[in-house]
Amino acid sequence: MTLAEPARALQALNSAWRWTGVEFAEIVAQSLMGHLLTVDRAGTYHYLDPDLLTLCPLGDEAAAQLHMAQSETQRVWRADALVDAATERLGFTALGEVYSRTLPALLAGDYGHEHLIRISLVELIYLTGDLARQTRDLPEGARVQLKVTK
């Protein structure tokens, strides 16, 4: 999948995920569900999983290729059932959009098809980076209360 606005997406990554200490240089690949394969300025590849709110360092290009070739990674990357359900319910994504889940569903780990949305990749990067930063120290299963502000 080709990035619609690679400079804006890269800027979003460097802003929203800055708290990780990674300085991103390039987005190498993007899935329809907003998963990203990135490389930082030092040449280390990273896998950004917006569903799990995680950024995993992979190592050099060979390590990244090995990771991306794993059947589990391919299953998560393609997310065939989710993409099919989202396409049927919401239509095809527009240029610059990906499929994801509503904010409460992201936090709850709920993959129900009724929670699927279309969202700009840039917005998803900002949203998940901020959520990951705010929830990184919470224990597994912690209750979260959402507060909407303007």
C-alpha cells in the first residue's frame, strides 16, 4: 500500500511516538489496518502495531524481513477477516485512510466488526501514539475512564 502523504505521516510518527526515543527516518510499509514497518535514523527497523499500541524494534533490514515473513506477522498484517468486514460495512478506504477500531474498542481489545472505522493514517498515528504514552504504565486489565475534552 502506498502512503498518500509520507511526509505528514512521518511527521506524525516523530511527534506522537517521540516519547519512545525513536527518531523515525522512513515509513517502509503500511497495512490496511494501519500497521507500519519503519526505519529510524540509525537504520534500525521497527514494527508499529496500532492495535496493541506497541512499537517493537526489529533490528537491521534482514531481521525486519525475517519478522515480516513470519506467518503470524503476515496474519496480523493482512487482517483478512477485519479488512473484509470493514470493506463490506464501510466501503473501500480513500487515499490516506486505513481501517481501525473505535477508541473504546482499541482500549478494550474489542475486535467486533461493529467497532471498525475508516480513519486517516496520520490521525491514527497521533491517536495511538498518545494512547500508548498515556497507558504504557498501566497493568494488564486496568480499567480506563475516557474523558472527552474540547
